[in-house]
Amino acid sequence: MSRTPAETRTPRRLAAIDLGSNSFHLLVANYHEEQLQVVAKQGEKVQLAAGLDENDCLSEDAIQRALDCLARFAPFIADVSPRHLRVVGTNALRNAANSDALIHRAEALLGHEIEIIAGREEARLIYLGAAHALADVHGKRLIVDIGGGSTEFIIGERFEPLALESLHMGCVAYTRRFFGDGEITEKSFHQAELAALSELANIRRPYLEMGWSDPVGSSGTIKAVAAVLAACGDSPDGLIHREGLAKLRKQLIKTKRLDKVAMEGLKADRARVFPAGVAILCAIFEAFDLAYMRYSDGALREGVLYDLVGRNTPEDSRLQTLVALQRRYSIDTRQADNVAASACHAFEQVRDAWQLDDEQKQFLTWAAQIHELGQAVSHSQFHRHGAYLLEHSDLPGFSRPEQKSLAFLVRAHRRKFPSKELEALPESLRERYARLARLLRLAVILNHSRPEHAVVDFHVIATGDALRLVLPEALAEHALLINDLQQEMALQQAAGFTFELEPEPADA
């Protein structure tokens, strides 16, 4: 839909909060004429990953540090529309066994949901942020982002990522693992480098074969290395050179202890995790045979904002993902579109009664368009196979909660209603997604014979949680359809729902 001139002139206020393993970041900006104009920018070292115990549970101290930080961020997002705000969690929250203990309290504090994003989705957003911050040079670039719990590697050209990877190594995690006693030795430094090289071995060859002309680093560790090298005169051109990095490594080992790390250009709150970050960067330089790397100040939070700009437009990355799924799993797109059309027809008739909105319609449509992808695995139980693929695949543009919701709809589109899977959804989503699933089930049944055109000649009436389907005479005469609908009545009744079927009045 095109915007009016007034809408074009009015900036959109956007906000992103990045719940990183080492630091939390807030970015509020106005989006105007395809540019971000920063309104507020905050960052705090929360060191969430340092609060993980041997069972990968966040300590209460770490949770409280996170909540205290978010309480300070909250006033900056008070006037931002929920549609223009995203709060994303990365490696520490991906791995924490008790992440819900923080998420539920943080969502209550912020009044907004928190999305845990997969590693490759984090990499995609990092690339989006970095690419916008860089000059539009020709050729491929390598983007490296060393975080607290993971490190992302992306090869891309212009604004298009070509390879995405997230490896389990970060400055907070490696500090605990290799410098946990507070000592900095040649042995501990070398062990950290070897561990990083081992992780890199999985991607080294394909990345080198793909190649790049511009190696770029983003976020805290690489920013700190660039600042320290510039302050001591080892980076006259503003680049991180291999020789300067080697000198910095020797200097850190001479320091001997984490609590003694203090260098010009290095912020005190990063000093303790700095040696581990440098060890990871040294391994990256070795694995990819880099001579230099430059720093870009665009990262995850900027990428989240640029991704928000494209959401719910033809440029929405999630649409590209769904098209790729349809191609990869050879989905019958005519049938998928027919089911989607019937589902949307039913949706519009119950929208007001069930208080549904455009976002739910979007997810219903998407689920309809890929509801048969599990058939690529096996026709038997294909709804289960499809749900598994959706929940456990890397789907660019989708957060983990979004994937889980989409997977539920696909799982629920046929056979016994999956009450157990419904209970696994957040409580705030259960009623809405149960209702969406019932609409999808109806659309699938109405198009069971795989007609050439979508079936839309029907009426659906919602009264409370009860659903009534009114069929015209032409459809009511189809014995197979009526049999399917009668079975559906029994299945919905078994799940605690009311579903009724009645013919359209003769004089209608």
C-alpha cells in the first residue's frame, strides 16, 4: 500500500532492545527518508552469560542486574508504538534453562514481549545493521561480531547476506572457561585460541572458498580492540592490523591478571572480558588469514530497526523465507493459496467477535501457505513433520516464539486437536491461536477435494468460543465434505470446543 505525502514526511519512531550475553543495548531512532536518526542510545554491561551456573541456569543476581538495566531503559520506549518496538534475546537467553524466569518479569516490566532469536537470525540482523553503516562498496564483505556468548560470521554483498553462521564462542563464556581463575598466561591464552580455532574449523573452508574483499568487525570486543590500538599508535589508519593485534596479545599476557587489565582506550567495564575477546579475534585472524580488519558501528540493534522498517511490506524477510520453504519442500502452491483464501474468508467473518487483528491474520495466512510442507518427509503424520521442521529450522526473519506459533498452527491443522502443544504456548497466546487453528482446520476441510478455486461460499458465526458453519445447498450436498465436517465436530468437542454445522436457509 502506498503512503500519502503526509505519511511520507512524518518520521516513524522505532526502538530496539538487544539483550546480549555481555551487554544490553537500547536504540531509539526516527526513520525518515530511508535513514535512521538516532534519538537515544544506551548500553550497559549486564554480563548475563556470567550468571549461568554449571546447569545453565541464570542466577538471581544476574536476573536482577538485567531487570535493573531494563528499568532504566523503560522510560525511553514509553512513547513508542508496540508495532515499532522489538526486544530480542541472544545466546545467553537461548541457552539458559530458566530463561522464562527472566523473560516473564522483563516482559511485565517493559509491557512488551521478548523474542529469543536463533543464532543465524542474529547473524542476519547483524549484517543488516553493519551493511547500512558501511559505504556501498562493490564486492563481498566478511562481517564478524564477537559477542558475550557467541560470535557471528556473515559473508554478504551490499544488503544481501550470502552465508550466515553463529558459533558458540564469546568473550564472557571464554573468560569463564579459560580465565576463570583470574590469571592471564600464555597457556590459557593459547587454549582459548585453540578452542576458537576448533569452532572455526567447521566454516573455515566454505568461507574461504566464497571469499571476500572487505573484512569488517562490529560490536564491543572489536570496537575495544580498535580503540586500544588507535590509542597506543598501532593503528594509524584506523584499521586492526595483524601485527598490532599480536602486540596487544603479548601486552595482555604480561599483565598476568584480569583485575590488572587497564589500557588507554579500554573502558573499565570491559577490561575483565577483554583478553578472552582478543584471543577469539586472534584465532579469527589466523583461521581466515586476515591481514587487517576495519570496524563498523552498525550491529544487531541497528539491524533490528532496519528489519522493522521492512516488516509487513513486500520487503518483509519472512515472506522470502516462506517462498523458499514452498520451493524447498515442493508445496502445492495452488492448494496452499486456496486454503489461505478460505481461512482468510472465515477470519474476516469472526474478526470482531473474536477480537482478532491483522497480525493474527498474517500468521493464519502463512500457516495455510505451508501447512503441507511435512509431506516432503512422509504423508503419514505430515502435520507433525511440518511442525517439527518449522520449530527447529533456521527461518530468516522469524524469532523463536514466532516459529513456535507457526509450528503450532501447522501441527493443529488436522486430526486430533493438539491440546498439549497448545498448553506449551505462552498463556497470552493460547486462546487466539486455538481460534486460528480452528479456522485453519475448517479451511483445510473445505478444500479437501483440492478444487481449482478456493471455497469461499460459506458463512462462519462465532458466539463466544462456539463456532457455527453455515453451508449453501450446493456444498451441503457433498457427502464427503459433510462426513469430514461431522468428524471435525467430534474432534473439536473432544478438545472442549463447540462446533456446529447447519445448512443455509432455503430463502437465503
